[in-house]
Amino acid sequence: MSLASTAAGHAAPAEVTAGGAAAAAAATQPAPSKCDRAKFRIILDVGHTAESYGAMSARNISEFDYNLKLGNRIDEKLKSEGFSETVLLVTTGKARPSLMKRVAVANKKGADLFVSIHHDSVPGLYVEKWEFEGKQRSFNDFFGGYSVFVSQRNPRYQASLKFAKLLGNQMAARELQFARQYDQWFMGKYRRELLDIDAGVYRYDELIVLRMTQMPAVLVESGSIINRDEELVMASDEHKNKVAAAVASAATEYCETRGPAPPLVAKPAPQAKKPPPRLAQQPKTAKPASTRSARKR
Ligand SMILES: [Zn+2]
């Protein structure tokens, strides 16, 4: 429907009278594929940096390491399925500035989807200790599973939620369980609203990469690397391939079923309106001559 109205908006006046009939006829025909994969850009944001690496696994491997490996696998999969514009975004530097860099790059490049890739851990309260290769390490075997987060503060929230559900459903279809703890009271400040109990989608409004990106954006935690069994799963090719296939299927479905594609290049963020500068008031003692000289400037 929006496609028809867009077309009518651009029609020459002579065509407008016939437009209604033409649009009605067009509506009865099967819609051609709306998805041009070669033009559909997905930014795969590798969570954290080598310097600020996120969580640490039960076997002392950084989350960044896991994120990068999974990001590469998803990138390969998407490109092999025709999403040739996919961008793997690897950022350097400290945590907070790196978040702003990701957002700036994504908004400058423009994209149809922004997918931030992470691996989960647990709040410090739930960390236990064990010995691995002669050193004391942290673990928690009680929590596990993937989760998908969206922010209602993203300007494309509904589209973000749509993709998040598609992705979560694709993960669930591959027999992956989602992390059930996030809507529980004992998570304290980490507690989140569960938006979709089938797909495992939670609401996390404050995340910078979700709320400041101008395109639909989701953050996916592939699973918990502080869980000793799940860490081994996360490291396996089988799991990485599952997640890559889930992202590719969800992206395809999203691309096929979304409305008319918005422009690829994001609009610049609206500038805060400044009040008009006040005209300098003439001092009361000013003579007419000084008014004239002020006007010349
Ligand atoms: Zn992370």
C-alpha cells in the first residue's frame, strides 16, 4: 500500500486519473521479490575491542576473541548468500569511545540492519571459582543460552523488533535455548523486559549501539562463555554455523518482507534548533549615526 501511494506521489498529472485502476490491478499480481541482496547492507558489529575485551570466559579467553570469530563466520555466510555489501565492523580503543565510533561509522555508511555480536557472562554476584590449567578462573554453569536485545529508543524500533523476532525464531528453530534469567528479579540492575518469549527478545533501551544508530539495530548474545559447557559449544564450528545460518535466514526474511526500502544512506541527525541570535541592542545613549554604522556590518 505504501508502495502504491509512493508511486502515485511521483506520477505525472496525466497518469493520476488512471492511477487508481492501475494500482488495483498491480495489487492482484504476485509481488516481485523486494529483496535485492546485493544492495542490502548489514553491518556486523564485533562487540568490544582487543583493548577493552568485554567478558572473560571460564577458560580465560576474551569475549572479543569469541565475537570476532563468530562475526567472521556470519560475514562469510552472508556474503556466500549474496549479501555482498555486508560490513564486518571491528573497532579499536577503549570501551566508551569505541561505542561512539561504531555508531558514527554505522550512521555515516548507512545500512539496512545493524547487528552487534556478543557473548554473555553473569553478574559478579553469581561468579564461582575453579582451577583451569593451574590457574584460578571464574565460571557459572547455572545460566546459559542466547538472547536478542532491542532498544525502544532506536528511531527504527518497530523494524528492529521485527528483525529481532525473526532472528530469535531462527535461533530457536535450530534448537538453541534463550537465556531465561533476564526478566527475573534476582538479576537486579541487569533485569530486562521480555518482549517475545518464543524468540527470546528482550528490551534494553540504554545500549548505545542500539539507541544511537539510525537504522534498525539488534544486539545478540550468542551464548554464555562463562558457562563451562556452553563455552565449548560457543567455540565449536557447529554452533557458529548455526548462528550464521540463523542471521542469514532472518536477514533474507526481513529483506523480503519489509516495505519499500528506505534510502541506504542515513540522514544526518537533526540538529538541535538554536534560538535566532538576538540582535545586539543599541545602547540607549547611541546616536543615529552609530545605528547606521551598525547596519553596514
Ligand atoms: Zn559483550
